[in-house]
Amino acid sequence: MASGAPQNSSQMACDSEIPGFLDTLLQDFPAPLSPESPLPWKVPGTVLSQEEVEAELTELAMGFLGSRNAPPTFAAAVTHEAISQLLQTDLSEFKRLPEQEEEEEEEEEEEEERVLTTLLDAKGLSRSFFNCLWEVCSQRQKRVPLTAQAPQRKWLVSIHAIRNTRRKMEDRHVSLPAFNHLFGLSDSVHRAYFAVFDGHGGVDAARYASVHVHTNASHQPELLTDPAAALKEAFRRTDQMFLQKAKRERLQSGTTGVCVLITGAALHVAWLGDSQVILVQQGQVVKLMEPHKPERQDEKARIEALGGFVSLMDCWRVNGTLAVSRAIGDVFQKPYVSGEADAASRELTGLEDYLLLACDGFFDVVPHHEIPGLVHGHLLRQKGSGMHVAEELVAVARDRGSHDNITVMMVFLRDPLELLEGGGQGTGDAPADVGSQDLSTGLSELEINTSQRS
């Protein structure tokens, strides 16, 4: 789901793969975990707030099942079932009191926040959740025949990410074609979610956003009627949750982000900062968004109205520090660095070629208008295979002098062979069509290369 170990698998596995997977899993884990048994995954910290539980444990399960090559739609379905079971139980046994602060004097507002935040023991919760997951898988194994997964649209997603010359990899990304399965949505609308998050000042905010934004979106009542609004609220809520965690754990990082939710024949995007997504349609670039940079007149005016300033150093920066004007986190730069996302929606006609999501490490050196030609050239050389196009685009950015972390995600909306046969290379940007209209309808330190059909 979120950035993790490299994977190369079919997201639309046949039902015939499921019994073999379950047999192997239950051979390796013949019984639920005892209190002394080691956990099969790394626990996310020592404590979780009650509102973090669903997303964090979902991430653990999807990473664990993915590492064992579980059919992804099946993994999403059993994860949802296990989470639902856990959340119906009494979690009070896992409550932990906040640790006492060394400082004797604390601000009154922070003291009130600690009192109101319910913290739960992450290790105990993780153990209990694994046993829920084990029980779900055990029951599934006993069902003969196994219930078939609902049909799902097939996707080709090419992803490549590198640390580059930076000391740490602070990007994270999410590819979640099985959105409906993971959140138990049973209507007839197919949904798929894709996102790139570009952290700064540490990886904590980017990792947090890659786990929580889509979960928060799934909880919004507007998801079914106004997905763009749901995504905006998901960003706002994730920022609010991370700021509480940052104050509690003394974290200072932040992250930009861009996400895409495809719902049937509609495309919805939301973004904070300078990570971007473009749409290519019949070889032409369609601009979907305007990144949040301090030099934008509206952003500069907003920051100055709040009492901050924008100054030119090596680039334009907020209060002489950050080169982005909106982000999740950055606790000491709020409210100047806003956590309010922008969003846009558009109808899909079937003529769209692909979406490209990337961080500024890519877009700072590769202009939009060059992307269709680069992609077309790759498809020519690879005889219509788009599996490794993201890898080549990352290499282009690196060769042009990008020293930043680089993440590129290509989501094909048509078969690459069809694009190659069409021959369109694009000659520039198509007119933008991006109004915010209402359409009612886990990384390695060095690099990850993920090319998946789903």
C-alpha cells in the first residue's frame, strides 16, 4: 500500500492463488500469537492515539501480507475484516498514560491536549490485531469454495524512487487500486488511490501522510458524493493529527503531497506544496493543479496577512526557511505554512493516456511539456511495455542534475501499446480544465522500483 519493499505482482490475482497462500500462512503461523511470541512486523512506535489505530494497523497488515505475496485484493479484504473485528472490541485494556515530562512547567494548552488524547499501547494492540487477522484467515481457509473477489479494473502502475545524493530518503508513495476492498465499500463504483509525499526535515510526516490520508478520506461522508472535498478534508485532518503527534513526540518534520482518487469515470486530485500530478491526453499535457510555492502572489499575500514574510535566498522561502507554503506538519511554521489542501475534479472521457505523479526532485528539472516525448520514446524502445517507464524518467531527472530524492509514479489509463500505435508524442500543454467542480457520482534506504499490473 504505502512505500515498502520492492514488489512485482498482479493486483488482480485469480481466486485459485488464495488457498495456496492461506495454506502457507497457516503452516507458518499454526496458532494465534501467545503473549511471549515475537511479532511478525515492526510496531509503529510505543503508543498510538485511538484515532491512529485503524490506519497504522492496516499498514502493518498490508505490508505483512504483501511481503508474503498475498493476492492484493484478497489482502485488502481480509485486512478490512480483521480491522473491523478489532475495532468492535474493548480497547481500554491497551490504554497508557502519557509519560511524565522532564520539564516541570508546561503550557496550559499542551497540558489540556495530553489529557484529551487517549494513548494505547502499540505493541499490545499489534499482537491483538495479528490474532484477529489470523482468525479471519483461518475462517477463510475453511470456506469451500472460497468467495470470489468482486471484479476490479486492471491497472498498470510504474513506480521508481531513489534517495539520490541526499543523506536520507524522505519520499513515500502509495499505490492502492484495491481501495474499495480495503475500506469495505460495496457499491458499483470502482475506486483507486495513488499518492506521492515528499518529506523535509525528516521522514516522519511523509510516512504518516502515506498511512493516514487515504484512511481519513475513507471516513468522510462526502466520499460518495464529493470525493474532492473528502480528499481536502483528509489532508486537513491528517495535518491536525500529525501536529498532535509532533507536539507529543517533539517532531519537526513536514511533507508536501499530491494524491489522486479515481472513482469510476471521474478523476479527483488534492495537493499541498510542490509535489505535482499531470494528466496526458492523446499526447498532450493537461494541467490539473498549481503547486503551492511562496512566490505565488496569493500565497505570499496569505503569509504576510498572518504576520509572516517571504524572502529570496537560494529560492523563495517562508520566514527564511521553507521553500513550500503549504504542507502537512512543520509544527513551528504553522499557520504560515498551511495544512489546507486544494482539490480539483474532472470527468474522464476514455481518451486519457496516463497520470504522472512526482515530487519536486523530478519536476524541478523536467518540464511538463517534455514528458509526453520522453514517455513515447521509452515505449518505442521497449516495444510498447510501460513497466519501467518510471525508472527511465527518474534517470532523466538525475542526469539533468537533480540532487533531491526523486519519486515518479506513472498510472496508465490506456494500454501502452495503444498509445504507441497512436503515435502521439505531444507538442506542449493542452488547455487547463481544472475547476473545483462537484462531480456527483512502505521504501528501502537506497531505492525502490515497483512496476505492477493490477
